[in-house]
Amino acid sequence: MTWRDKAACRDTDPELFFAFADTADERTAKAICWGHCPVRESCLEEALAAGIDAGIWGGLTEDERRGLRRRRTEAAA
Ligand code: SF4
């Protein structure tokens, strides 16, 4: 069993997390992540470690993950 087995998005339409028709879709996806996903941290860290740059992972968009990665790199320097 991995963190993916506990993902709140497991039974939702992946399109919601990867193809944003509008900002309402993005907000809905993020609400699932931040509202009741028990593995949000694991999801986010995997996306950051793997450099995944598409879709919402761990409640953050691609741009937000890029920003977080940059801030962590700057803080470590
Ligand atoms: S944090 Fe969001 S994208 Fe990641 S597993 Fe949970 S619901 Fe899915």
C-alpha cells in the first residue's frame, strides 16, 4: 500500500487535476487536496522530487510548485 491508495482524488476525474477548463475547476481540485486529502504532503513532495510540472499535486499548481522549489533552493543556499 502506498500514499496513492489513500488519495482523496483516487476516484475523481483526472481531468479536474490536469486540464483546467477554468479557474473554478482549479479551485475544485484544490479544495479536494486541502480539504480532506490525508496524503497531501506525500503527494506534494513526490511531485517536487520528480520535477513533475503538469497538473495539481499536493494542492499546488505547476506555478506554485515552481515557486516553492525556488524558495527552498534559495533558503538552502
Ligand atoms: S493532494 Fe490532491 S492531487 Fe495529491 S493525492 Fe491528494 S487529492 Fe490527489
